[in-house]
Amino acid sequence: MALGAMPSTIGKMIVSRGAGLAGIGLGIGLIVSGIMAPLISSVLYGVRPLDPEVFIAVPVILMVVCFGELHPGVARGQSEPIVALRRES
């Protein structure tokens, strides 16, 4: 923003990068867990290895957490640049 970027552009950039990384991580995690679930079926008690409720609930919860963590970055992107530059860490 100090170089002329709009606050909305900064917010969109933060959200798109965060959502993209979370989506890639969730995709890889679902593939790996789908492959590994039958291998650990002997230690699962009362749960099927490929339980659809778990394979739906966990990614939804992780995406909610991901978007909750993006809020401070978006809020920081909408602050005045001079205030952010003067503020000591």
C-alpha cells in the first residue's frame, strides 16, 4: 500500500494465497489419508477406515480455522501504511 496498492487488492491477495495453500494442503491430506486409512484399520475401534463423516467434517473445520486465521492479515492490509510503518514491533 505504501507503493500505491489498493486496500481491497491487498485483502484479496492475502485471502487468495491463504485459501490456495489451504486447498492444496487439504487435497494432499485427503489423498494421503484415503491411501493410509485402510492400512491402519486394525487400530481403529468403532470407526470405519473410510468414514465419510470424518472425511467431510475435518476439511470443513480446517477451512473454517484457516479463514479465521486470515482475518488479522486482511485487517492489517486495510490499515493506513504510515501507521504500520511507524509502529514498532
